Amino acid sequence: MMELIRELAFYEKAPEEVTVTLEEFKDAGFGKNPVYTSFVALSENKIIGLALLYIRYSTWKGRRAYLEDLIVTESFRGKGIGKMLFDACLLETHQKGYNGMTWQVLEWNEPAINFYRKYPYRHDAEWVNCSLEKNQIELLVKNL
């Protein structure tokens, strides 16, 4: 799974942004208090696709699934694996009774945008993504 995440980061021109340790990744998904659900696609016992989903809460909409990553290794793209993984996320969202599913896609990632166009999603260009990294939070907290 981490290999695919690194492959995605490389594709998105940000390999240095993957800073999670393998131990933290495993604990977050398979430890005592998992925070994400994942679906994988296998070929010859090798993971070739991954969808990682978790719950987010909207004060307006309630519980919603958030699709963090949908990755298919390059040599297996165009074979329906992404659809299979995305459909597994839709089914999970439906079965858990969540009020919807959201995700992000980079504006330059035309293959991903074209993939998602097969679904009746709502594009929302109105929101600006914001984040603080751990080291930035630590600096800010010191001044509280």
C-alpha cells in the first residue's frame, strides 16, 4: 500500500510530501482504533490498486465518506480496476448510511478528472484548501 502511495506522490510531483511512517500508517488502518478503511486490488498476490476511505463530519450534511486516495499502478490503468475500487467505496458509503462521499482531484490531473466524469458528481471550485503541518502547529501552540 505504501508503494502505491509513493507512486501517487511521485506522479503528483510531490514525493517529499509522504512523511507518514509505515508504523503509523499500519496502526491508523489496522491498529486498535483504525481511522480509515481500505480496499485493494491484487494481481499475482501484489497490490496493484488502493482506495482509502475515512469518515469526515459536516455540520451541514452529517457523516460523509472522504476518499483520500484512489490509486492504480500505472501498468494496470485502463483495465477497470479504478472503477472496481471506486464502486467498493460507493457501496461502503451506502451500507454505512453516510450522507455522501467527497474527494479531491488536482486540477491538472486530466486522467483522474476524466475518470470521475463517468459519475454524476458535483464539482465545487468555490472552496480553497487550507492546511497546517505538524511543525507549524507546534510553533503556533508555543505562542498560545
